[in-house]
Amino acid sequence: MRILITGISGFVARHFVELLSGLPDHFIIAGIYNRNMPEFTENEFPNVCCRFHKMDLLNSGQLQELIASFRPAYILHLGSRSSVVYSWKHPAETIRQNTGIFTAIIESLRTLNLNCRLLSVGSAEEYGIVEESALPIVESLSPNPASPYGVSRVMQQNLAELYTKNYGLDIVHTRSFNHIGAYQSSDFVLSSFARQIIRQQQMGRQEIELSVGNIEVTRDFTDVRDVVKAYYLLLQKGKSGEVYNICSNKPVILKDLLRIFEAITGTRIHCVLDPNSFHPSENKQVFGSYAKIRKETGWTPLIPIESTLADLLNYWSAKLLVANCEQ
Amino acid sequence: MRILITGISGFVARHFVELLSGLPDHFIIAGIYNRNMPEFTENEFPNVCCRFHKMDLLNSGQLQELIASFRPAYILHLGSRSSVVYSWKHPAETIRQNTGIFTAIIESLRTLNLNCRLLSVGSAEEYGIVEESALPIVESLSPNPASPYGVSRVMQQNLAELYTKNYGLDIVHTRSFNHIGAYQSSDFVLSSFARQIIRQQQMGRQEIELSVGNIEVTRDFTDVRDVVKAYYLLLQKGKSGEVYNICSNKPVILKDLLRIFEAITGTRIHCVLDPNSFHPSENKQVFGSYAKIRKETGWTPLIPIESTLADLLNYWSAKLLVANCEQ
């Protein structure tokens, strides 16, 4: 089975390929990266045949050439600007890039007229500001995006629906809630926490000074290994033109996760507010319903948050240890 | 009062400047055009001081320079790809241009931090496919865009709201329904009909062969002279961050307008279906409510459709006569 993955250097792509490597089918992957090298080598997973291609996804001619020659059965589209914080600082660039990349992909598929399914990975940020009475969020809730990043994802979903209905493309769109795990950049909240804790612990501290944003908010976190299973199931069983939440349906207050970090590491955490980490507009509470994807694909999230956080700490432990040795 | 107008070469801009020329205030206009020259000269309306600037609105540096030096109190943003038909043929270009132009404007305003109100002209196409039970359409209806053009306008409205709420910009957004009048391009349905009728009449025919798309659909048409009054009122009295329908609230079936054309011109019209004029997806019936703008600004549409069509025919009569003489 031939799968094209955009954003192969991201942590989600790595976990997706790792998932494929454990399956009985034979997979051939073309992975597109741009600035950063992937987190793994082409030969890291021997059961999967992987080739990396360096390419700016805004270069629609080059992208179309690759799709035409590779002829994927599936495209997993992960290659976007995906930080809400970054989007507040660079709104126009976020809009331009995410929109330009997505139109390059769907225009390639329209032009080539391939029999290919696209998984369009979107975000819970499409919902934007949500009333408490609308929780848990279901897919039929009207989008009300509250960040430049969210606006770019709403555009993506609108285009996905339009191209499915009117140009006959086969696109399934996700609204993925926060997901976490090894290899995630420390630009994201829990990865940032884990990295700070491990770094200080490796310096011999048991009293951790943690730089945080607003930790009173309630969020919905899913282990990235569960998320990539959902992506694989949607590529196979999702309904074209439909939108699926991918989430845990379990609201957790960020603050409470600090207690789990303390318990695992045997540290005490003291929070220091970082004013740069606050967003101009933000929901106090977000969590979603995964009833639709469960009904249509059988997916449910399986990995408890405690295991996820333990694995995340182990990842940073190993990574920072190596970094220290290399110094 | 200093007003920057994007899309000064369009027919709406001409009518807007004509409206200003009849008002007691003193107006200084900077008008931006790109490919086409404006439909009028800088000195056509002596009461208004008008300067034209040739510029690609995607050139954000040049745009920002002009805004910085002109320091407008108001911006009327008309300069977009505005044909639904064109957007079906060139979806990516429509999305890229309309989004790029709008972000260039709002980023300029954000950077310059001017005390300037922007009227963001959007479209009824943002509503997309609408259930009959939702008619007449009110502004609180969720967007469900059904054309690439519609998707680009939803993005524009989302950005307008975002920049108002989070970056403190002063933006009012319209959802303008079909509007018609002299100087409108014959790419648009009623202007196309009027042009065809007059051309054949000037060739001596009383039996008109009219190339049409789907004329069974119901639409909401407003005279462009009423529309530009609404724009002027919204620049002065609209609420920042809000969205306003501009429409007639009077559904008319396209087919019925042919009877009015026949009565005015004394011709008989025979329709020939042009398969190129059908859109992939289309509402059977669209009309809007203007209760919100009436309540907040006092605006109501005043010109009856019969006068509008008569004036439109007169316009084409004069224009084609001149064209014939010039041959």
C-alpha cells in the first residue's frame, strides 16, 4: 500500500510509521519534509519501505510531480503550521502557508484525477470559543475559530468538504484535539513541562521551577499512539466528506497533571507564570466526544494519561542525557 | 474625510464615489486598481478629490506604504475576485488571492496601528447551501460555503472577527447579496442578459435569442446605488466586529425578470441553455433579511427592480452604441 505523508519530520508522522511497521501489510511510504530532518531514518523501521523527499509544499508543481509519479493510495496530510502560539505572532504567514499547502494538495489530486484518499488533519481549534453547555463538543457544532491557526483550519475543512462534494475528491477531515507523546516539540505545553522537569532533575534538583502559562484551563489530551491508530482507521473506514473528532472525552485541568509529573519523578513543582504563554483568547474548558469515530471505525483511545506522561518523561530523559553527553 | 478604496475599477466603486460626490462633506479618495483602469477619470466627479494608484494588492509592502502615507479614516475593501463562476474554474487562485489581499490589508492596519475603520465587503455566498426553512437568511445562520468563492469569503469574515476581537482593529463585515446596475461586467447574470438583448436589438431584431444558465432559481437583487448607500452608512454607524446582510428581502425568480426585460424593450425573449453557466452546486432559493442593518443604520433599499433593469438597459444601449460607432 502506497502512502504519501506530508510533514514526515513531525512527531505524529514518526508514530504513524511505527504503527505501520507493526502491521502485517506491506507499506511503501513517501515522506515530505522541509526545514527539519525527520526524527527517524529511512531504514529505521525495516518492515516499512520509506523514502524522504525534501520539498516546500507551497511549490505546487513539485508536489504534483511527486504525487503523479508515486501514485499513492492514501495521503496523510500532517505538514502544516500547527502552533496556536506561533499563529498569534505570525497570523498572515500561518494563514498563507496552511491554506497554500492544502490547496496545492487538493488541486494536485483534482488535476491528476487519482483514486486516492486524503486524510486532512484538522484541529479542535476550529471550534474556537465554545459555551460550556456545548460540551463535550460534537462535530455538528458550528466552527467559531478564535485564533489565526483556527481560522486556517476552518478554511481547510471548508475546502475539504467543497472538493469532495463538487470535484469528487475522496477526503476525510479530522478535528484532532491536543495529542502528546515522545518526539513532540517542546513548543507544546506538556512536552515543555516534561523537558523542564527532566532537565532540572538531571542537574540534581528535586525542587522544580516550572515556567507555565494558564494552567487553570481544562483540556482533552490523547496519546499520539492512539491518535495515529485513529488516522489509520479513518484512511480505511472513514466516510468521504465527513469530519471526525479525535479526542479522549476526558477533561483534565493542566494543573492536575503537574501532580502526576511530581508523583512519577519524585519532585516538587513550583510554577512561575510566563506572560508570553497566554493567548489573546482562550477557552477555559475544552473536551470532545469521540462517539462518531467509535461508531464508524471502532476506535477508542486506550492509553491512560499516566502512561503517556511517564513515557514522555522517559523520552526527555534519554534525549537530554544524550545531549549532555554530546556536549 | 480620507477614504481608501480597493478595487476602484469595479462598478461598485464608481457608484460609491458618485454617491460621495452628491454629499455635502469633502472627500479625498485614494483608489487602488490593478489590471483594469477605473470606469471613470480622477476628475469625473468635481466635488470629490480622487487619485488612482496602480497596485497589486498582494504586494503587502506597497499597500502598507500607501496606507501609512495616505492615513485613511476609512477603507472600503472591494478589490477581490468576485465571480462564483470564475472560482469554480480557478479555485486555488480565488482562495489565494482573496485571502492574500485581505490579510495584506488587515496586517497593514495591525502594524500601523491607525485609527481607521475597514468595511470588509463579503457575500451571501458565505451562507452556501441554505434550507428553505432558514429563509429569509439572517446573519446568525452558520456559514456553509458551497463554492470556492464562498470559502474565501468565510475566511475573510473569520479573520475580520478575529482581528477585531484580538488585535483591536475596527472592522465591519457585510454579506452582500446580488447587486446590479450600470457598469457591471457582463460576467454577471443580469448584466449579461441586458447586454445580449440590447446588442441584438441594435442589430434590428425583436426576437431575442438569450443564452442563459439555470433561470428557475430565486435570487435577491439590490440596486447597486442602494448598496453603496448601505456601505456609506456602515462605515459611519456599523458596529465593529459585526456582520450585516445587504439585500432586498424580495425573492425574484430569474425567469420572471425576463418578462420585465421584454416589457421595457418591446422584444420577445427565447432562451437557449448554456451548459457552461451551471454551477456544480447551487441553491434553488436565496433571499435575505435586512432587519439588522435597518435597525442599526436606518438603511432600506429604495429603488424598485423595474427601474434598475430599465437603467441597466439604458447603460448597455449607450455603451454598445458607442462601441458600434468606434468600429
